[in-house]
Amino acid sequence: MQAYNRVPSSGHTSPSAAPSSPRSRSPRLRPKRFPRAPKTLPQRLSFLFLSILLRRQRILLFAPLIYISAMLFYIGTASFHNVPPHRYAPGSIYRSPQLYARLRPEMESDNSTADAISTIWKNSYKGGEWRPCINKSLRGLPESNGYIYIEANGGLNQQRASICNAVAVAGYLNAILVIPHFHFHSIWRDPRIIRISPFANRLSFDAPPAVQRLRCLANYEALRFSNPILSLGQTLVARMKDRSANNSGKYISVHLRFEEDMVAFSCCIYDGGGKERGDMDAARERGWRGKFTKRGKVIHPGAIRINGKCPLTPLEVGLMLRGMGFDKSTSIYLASGKIYDSERHMKPILEMFPLLQTKEMLASPEELAPFQNYSSRMAAIDYTVCLHSEVFVTTQGGNFPHFLLGHRRFLYGGHSRTIRPDKRKLALLYDNPNIGWKSFKRQMLNIRAHSDSKGIEIKRPSDSVYSVPCPGCMCRSNKTEVSKSSSAM
């Protein structure tokens, strides 16, 4: 008969016991290969698992798979009654009102603020000062080679780009430039007309120097707003300076894009609840006809906010500026269209900056009446007031700040005196309900210092001369010229 191996003392047969060798038949010679068999079920299962591993070492290759399977089994059977509530994804909730409520008491009691508006640009001229150097000499012009007719498409500053680019091309080709809405009917029969439409972005940023100089001459010297627009704009600049007497006539201008169509296009969610959702859905359908409701299109508002793509609210702009050291005595000019749900959204920033003004607040209804129904004319008034501010704050990008950056550099020795906040960083800070005022203020001062320290920027190959006029439209001033201009002021 075949002998059977018995596990000593236990009375149980181990399923993992291997057949014994002939030497193991003698109790005196039988080695103790296994420890005493476990008594509890978990111990027995562990014993079984380890014995299999010892006998079949190749199974170790599957150890990671076994571990993952065990974890999935545990997760599937575990109770989740004690698991914390669901945490919302970063940016998915507009938390700025809660942050404002938390920070406001300490903000209002903070008396450490220095004279921010007078000290903000202390590092601005480390790279040397620049001055305009456009050649305006008039020489005899040769006979024209023909006509160029363009359509200046788009809004205020897109039309500006069209005209400046067209001037450069016409000068380069020695052609006569014709722009719509001028008296051009007499030349319709001329066979040498070239019609280019649209024209705003047809000319490379990196044109030959002669073409760049023509662009500069057109943009910074030749183009002027019409007298009614220019007159009202200058009047509002004077009124802002009068209201800023406590800061030596210096004021901040903020370009804020929080109109209904801008908010709708961004697909960001704020704190307006069902009414806001209804307004935004209607605005998107009205403006873009199904663009946002296409089958398969998925929108993630939280990701949009964290990526810095959501328009800043008036409250968020106010928090940023207070954190940067600008206090209640600072005068602010707010350049914008009609703010969405303005009564609710404007209330916090007016609490933080009671001297804030808009063109509607500075000008009488009678003064604004000729421009009221024309968005480009209203934008031109905003442009003029922003151009002459001590600090310009841009919050969204676009043609308006693009041209203002360059124009301010042209006027202020190459420095734009502009704050361009890192909106990704701001989104993370506004999403943090536990941040304190001192920490928040330190972060805002760092953003402000970054704008200050950039100083004068030189045009890179991909930059527009309308935004970075150095060196295409400007020349570096030597120390003698700088001292002379300073003593003459």
C-alpha cells in the first residue's frame, strides 16, 4: 500500500502537504517541515496562502495582481458611512464672496498700507529710458503707383490695426490708400485698385524697418479720435485728476470685461444661481446659435477657472487691488461695458473703493448722449481716460489692452505702467477659504512687484509693434538727454 503523510498532532489533513519521501515513514527520521497548524479561519487561510507561495515561487510574478484584486474586493465590500463628504474639484465653486467676507474685517483694520500709488513704479527704469523717434520729415513724393482700398473691419482697435497696416503697405508700395467712409467714389473707375478685405491681421509683426516706421507714425502720431470724442475724453481725465487730489492727481484705471456676453462665452459659473444659468444659456444661444450645445461637447467650468480663463469679477479686482496696497483713498476709473447684474456685482468693489468712477458717473447724460448707442465711441472715451492714468490694470486681454500697453509705453519712456495679474495664481488663491489676510496680501504684493520689476520690454520677433514699440518706434535716451528732460519738467 502507498503510505500517506500525516500532519502531526493536529488531526487535520493539510491540503498543501506534499507527498513524503521514503525516509519520512519513520517517525524518528521525519523532519518537522511545518509549524503547528493554525486554529482560526484567518490563520488557516494565511497558512494556506504562504504554503502555496513557498511551494510555487513562480506565483510571485502575480503578486501585484493579487494585491490589487484584494484591494478592489475590500473597497467593494467596505462600508462608507464614515467617509468624509465629497470634496468639490478646485475652481468648480465661485468662492470669492466667502473669501471677501472672511478677509474684510482684517482688511479694514489694516493700517500698514503705504502710499502705494506713488511708489509702485520704483523699479521701472532700470533698463534705461526710451523716447519716441519717429521720422516726420516731409519729402517730395514720387507719382503714385495706384490705389489700395481696404475695409477696416472689427471694433475700435481692430480698425486701428487695419488702418495702420494699410498705411504701411501703401507707403511701401508707393500707393494711395483709400479707406471706406471717406470720399473715394471718384476713383472707382481707376483700373489699378487693389481691394483687401478684411485687413486687420494681414501684415506680419516682423515687417522691414521702413514698414514698421510707417506703422508707428500712423498709430502714435497720425491717428486721432474725432474732436467730440477727444474733447469729452480729456474732460473726464481732468475730472479724475481733480478727484485724485489727495494722491497728487494720480488715479488707477481698470479694464474690466464682465459684460453678459463675455461671461456667457467663458462658460464660467458664478454665484447667481438659477437666474444666472438661465441668462447665460439665453445669451449663448442668442450670440452663438448652438455652439455650446453641440452633441458630445463637454464643458468643465472648474477647469476653465483654474486655468485662468474666467473673467474676473469686480469683487475679485477689488480684493486684488486692496491686497496690493491700494486703500480706500485711491481713485479708480473703471473702463467697461454694461456689467452683468451690476447692482449685485458692483457692491463689494464700491465698498472697498468708494472713490471709484465710470464714464457714466463722471459725465452727465447729456454729455454722453451723442456716444451712448455706439460701442466703439464709448470704448474710445474709455481708452483716453485709461491712457493717462498712473496705473493701468488689464484683466482679460484683447485688442483694447494690447494697444493701450504700446501707447502707454510710447508716452512713458518705454514703460507701460501696467499690472497684468497671473489669473491662474489668483484663481487658486480665491479658491482657498482658509487663507488669511497677511498671506493673501503677501501674494498680491508679489504679483504687483512682478509687474513693476519687468520694467521696459524690448520687442521680440513674435511681438506686435502696437504693443511693444521699443525699438521699432523708439530710441534709447542717453543720461544727458534724460537729465535735460527731467530738469525741463
